Amino acid sequence: MASDNDWKGVPMSHIIGSQSPWGSPEFPLVQPGYNHAVLYHIPGSGTQLDRPPKPQVARDKWDQEHVRMPFSKHSLYPVPKGSGETELKSRWEMIQDALSKPIKNSKELASTILSYNSQFKDKWQFRSLHSLFESLDEDEAQYFFDVTLPEIAKLALALPKLIQAPIPLLKQHKNRSVSLSQQQISSLLANAFFCTFPRRNTHKKDAEYSSYPFINFNALYNCTPSTHILEKIKCLCHYFRRVCRKVPVGVVTFSRRSVPPKSLPDWQSSAKPLAELSVHVDPQSTIEHAHGLIQVDFANKFLGGGVLGYGSVQEEIRFVICPELMISMLFTEYLRPNEALMMIGCEQFCTYTGYGHSFQWLGDHNDETPYDSSGRRRCAVLAIDALPFHTKLQEHRKEAVNRELNKAWVGFSFYTSDDPGPHYPGVATGNWGCGAFGGTAALKALLQAMALTQSGRPMAYYTFGDAKLRDDIMRVYNLLVKHSVTVGGLYGLILDYCKTDILRCNLYKFLEKILDGKDSSSISQTSTPDQPEPMDCNAETEQYNLPLKEELVLDRSPDLFDDDDALLITPAKLKVNGQNDSRQKDLSKVDEVADNKIIGATSSKETVDNDHKISKSDHKMAESDHNTSKSDHKMVESDHKMVNIDHKTPTNINKKPATDPRMSTSPAEIAEKSKTPNHTSRLFEEMEKIDESSGNLNLKSPQNSIFRQKSKQAEMAENSEACNRSSRLFDEMKQLDKDSGKLNLKSPQKSAMDVEDKVLSEVNPDAKKKLARKITDYFSKKPI
């Protein structure tokens, strides 16, 4: 019997495609082209690893298609003059002057950075930066300011010599690559350390780089001091100490892939059998130790997530132990649902322990990963961003399933040819989109298996210490192979499961009951079953938790996303009742409205002065609100929004502040229960909506009742006629149908004229006749 630490499935050699981690085929060589910018000179004699490559020379470009470099002659900064006026000065000259002076402590470092960022002198407090050096030993802090920091300054000022060609932006909808030397990346990151990149600090809604991640380190320096924040800064300082002491000689390639929606797989009709997928499940090791495989980065759509904020989970940790990945944040626009980013050649510089708030820098790491024929470390990191979910109901919807399948496939099929495969190396992944993102490991494992089967790559799945999840994945995988289930067949079964009471049903038990109770030949077909069999929903729901649960409770996505990243098409609150047939009808109506919509929104941002929230979101590309009407069974209790994949919905600053999605806090509740309508006001409204031409009630009219505009004092001052009108209205309210809230004109209840004698006696004859005539006309459907 296997122990909790043993892997299951096929040996790792079947995933790599070789007995050696480095025996699998290399990725395409670095070749300059119209869609691949190479910023260094490729020697004609081949790759030389004894020294860094020379920079490629080209003319500087200051436009919206390229990174605006701090040393550009177009980079100007307003400087106040003695007369109260301002003049524009070369910002690079200001930077050179500031970094050429000695810096003895963190306060002088902060003053240096603010000297060419003076507009933020009242906003940037550098709390974490000061806290770090206050916590270090005096000798260690002194060594940094006397030795390491001057070298970082020299590296930053060497940028014009090291990068002599423009860096193109990796924009949405484009398949494009950028290759830089490790030395060039170190200089770019040194400038990020000193916060020199222009136009990257603003929080304006229409900012030029509002759809790009932050890159200047001021965001990290301004965080409220916390142990894991200081440990991230230690990792970065250690990286600079290493690259200043010995210049790295390799290169790194960043490739963006965008697949048109029409080219995405038709999951329902896919006939690829899951038996073609080689599976290796390991509860002990980690993704970054899967040498030779494509290692998945559980990314935020803004690359890096909260690495420059409060985040210390999978992506943020990977970016600080391999800081060269952070340079992708300089030129990569946020990822759309049909896009992914591959980063080849990064080096790991330090080791760590812990996760989330327990994250700690341990020390130096000597990366022995070999180089490929292009001079890149044979380490491929694949960034794919999952959707964040507030509830399990949101995750188990057709549009959510399709979106995650497409996103995974776009990444996994990177560099695969048209042949069915298998393609090597395989993919090292795990609980993608779970934990802080709110996804379910049981579902995500199956979706990734389907995407990998479709792309023809093997799968190595790491469960992060969860032996039960390892056993469940292998048990269900063997069941699917036994019944010859195809990708299309499993897709249909998952959609059938989504129609059940998912809050009580276990996905894997559902599959076992369905497959063991049906002829396997029917499941292998691409068509989906019409209706799942009734099953006992009392089985325990999947609960797969990451290790270090106490820390994760504190880490509910500290810097990953905000409210608008969630599937907002889902009703905020659903009354779940597996025994109620009307529930399925109501949900299906909502599904019809949102069918085939791919959701992945970002939010607007506005500045907020809060210790734990750096800024409001200023990403507002567009907005599209869609209010879903109430069903008779009141399944939908609040408004929900239909958000397009490339749109960003602003949040209400007067309610609950939401931070910038590039460094945002954990998701807040996105729904609010609708209030019980006032039937008295409603009756007045209906009377006001009578169509003058037809005499019929116009329930779709947007008119507002004039009675709502009256003050309380005005209502108390109403004449006797109005008072009697109110008494009649209370009688009319009795005719409201309790379920629908509409007038029941066929009801045998008393009409407005059948009032009590006591009320009638209080009405003078003239008012009585006038009111009777109005009410008679109303119920005769004549205009009043």
C-alpha cells in the first residue's frame, strides 16, 4: 500500500518524455522576427556562455507600442522654480544626480527616490522599507548601504548602455515575444528598485498603463510592515547582491499567445479519449522542483499579482525567488481569457519556507539548471490566470467551465504542432485557481486533465501534501479510462453535475454513480447525456485544503483580485433546494441570458489612503450592466451584472473601498438583498403608468410615481379627500397576490367600494362621489 508521500500513476519519465529531466525536446530557438524582438546580439558562432551578450542597437521609440524608458530624452519632469512657476527638466539627469550621491540609510534612500517623484512626497511613506532596515542587525544594514546599494545604483544607471533598442509591449490580441539577456533584466529591475519608470505610478482612470501591472517597487515599500512583506524585500535584495557580484550570462524569452475564439476547441464534440493522457500525481514535491517540465504559474491576469503588495502565495513566491519573472510586469498587458504567457530561461536565486503570512526567505540558491541552445535556462514557467469565485455555484456554471477549459488549453498547447501528440515536455500543475481564488480542486483537476488531453501533453499533478486528493484523482482517472470516456463525454457529465445540488453532491461520487450505472459505450460518445440519473446528494462535498491552513485563513487572496474579477453573471444569492423542480427552471432562464459569455473583468481604481489598501482601481475599459428580473419563486434576490471579457466595472467608493486589481485585496461580497417593495407606493405607481392611448397598465414604463416625492409633512397635511384615497388604497392592497405582488383583478375579495360603514361615514358626500368616480374609471381602464 502506498504511503502518503508516494506518487501514483506513470513514472516521471513518461511525463518528461525522457529518462533525464533535460532529455525532452527544446523549445523553439530564439530568432529575431517581426513578432519576436531580441534586444541582444546573437553571435554568428553560436551561443557563448562565458560572458553576457552585447545589446542590440536601434533607435529609441517613445510611443504607445513600446516601454517608455526612463533615460529617454522625451522623459521630462516638472521642477518648481523660485518664482512659483515650474520648468521641465530631463528626468534621467535628475535620476543620475540623485543616484550618484551616497545613501547611508533607508530615510536617505526614500528621499532619493522622491527627488525625481516629488509629486508623491505626501503619499509614499516607505513604511516596509524603513521597518526592514530597522529590524536588521546594524552590521548587515550597514553592509547593504555601503556595498550592495551603490552597486544597484550603478546597475540602474547602466541602463542606456545595456538596452539600446526599444522594448515592445506585449499587448492583447497579439502573438509576440521579447527576449532579453539576464544582465539587461537586472538593470531594468534595478530601475524598478529605484522607481524610475515614467508614467507607471498614476492611479488615474484613463492612465496609459492602467491595463498593465505596477513595476516600480514603491508599491511594495509602502505596504504596512508585516513579516512576509519584509521577507519578500529580503529576497529581492539578495537577488541584487548576487547579480552585482557576478553578472549572469543567460537570456530569457517572454512569449504571449492569443487564440481567436473561433479557433478554441469545441469541447462538446471532442472525441479524444482520456486514456491518451499520461498522469503522475505527487503529494510531496512542488511545481518549481518539477525539472524539465512546463511549470504552471497560478497567475493573476495582471502578471505578478500581489508580488509588489500584500500577496505571498504561489505566483508571488515564484516571482520573488525568481525575480527575473517580474520584468514581465513591465511590458505585459493584462491577460484576456483566451491568452497565456510563457517565460523561458529564468533562474532561481534563493530558497524559502512557508506560504502566505508564514513565507520566509531562507538563503541563497545555486541553480544548476542547464542552458538550451539559445542560452536560456531550461526552465519554462507558464502563466495562466484562473477566474476567482465567491461561491461554488459560480464555479459550476457552463460559461465558467468553458472559460477555464479554454484558458488552460491556450497555455498547455503552447508550442504544439498540428499532430495529435504526445508532445513533450509535460506540464507540472496542481490546484490551479483553488485556495485564495475559491476554486474546487476536484473540478479543476478534471478540467486541466481535459485541456491536457486535448493539447496532447502529459500531466504531473502536485497536491501540496494532500494524499486524499491524490487518491481521488487517480481513482476517477482510472474510472474514466475504464469506461473509455472522451473529453466530450466528460464535458457533458460535468455539465450534468452542474445541474444537480452541487452544494451537497460530490463530483467524483456523481461520476462513479453515472459511469457504473450506464453502458460505457454511451459515455464515450461526444454527445452529452440528456439528464443525469437521480442520486443521493447526502454525500460529503469535496474539501481539499492547501497545507498551512492557519496561514491561509489569513491569506484570503491578499493581493490577487477584487470584486469585479468574479463571475458577476451569477446571482448573488440563490435559494438552493435540490427537491424543487422550479429551481432548475429559474436557473436555466438565467443561464440562457448569459450563455456562451466568457467572463473576466477588471475593476476601476481610485486612490484610497489605507494601510492595507494601496489604491483604488483605475482600470475602467468599459462597463455593461445587466439587471436580471425577479422570478416568481424569488430565486434571484439581487441584481447581477453581465461583464464582457475585456471590460472593467467600476466599484462604488461610497460603499466599500476596492483596491487596484493589480494589487487588490480579497474579494468582498458582491450582492445585496433586494428590499421588500412598498405596496402602497407600488399601487400609486401602477395608476401613474396607465397608457393614455390604450387605457391599459403599462408595467414596463420607467415613470416614477409623484407620490414618492412628497415629504412626510406634506402627507400629514393632505385634505380629507386624499385621506380617503389612502383608505381605499389599503383595501386595494388586499388584492395584491402574495406571490407575484401584482393586482389580482379577478379576485372575489372586496373592492375599493366595499368599505366599512365606519369609514364611509367619515367622508363628505362631494368627496365621496369624486373618489368613487375616479376609482370606477380606474377599474374600467379609463385614463384618470
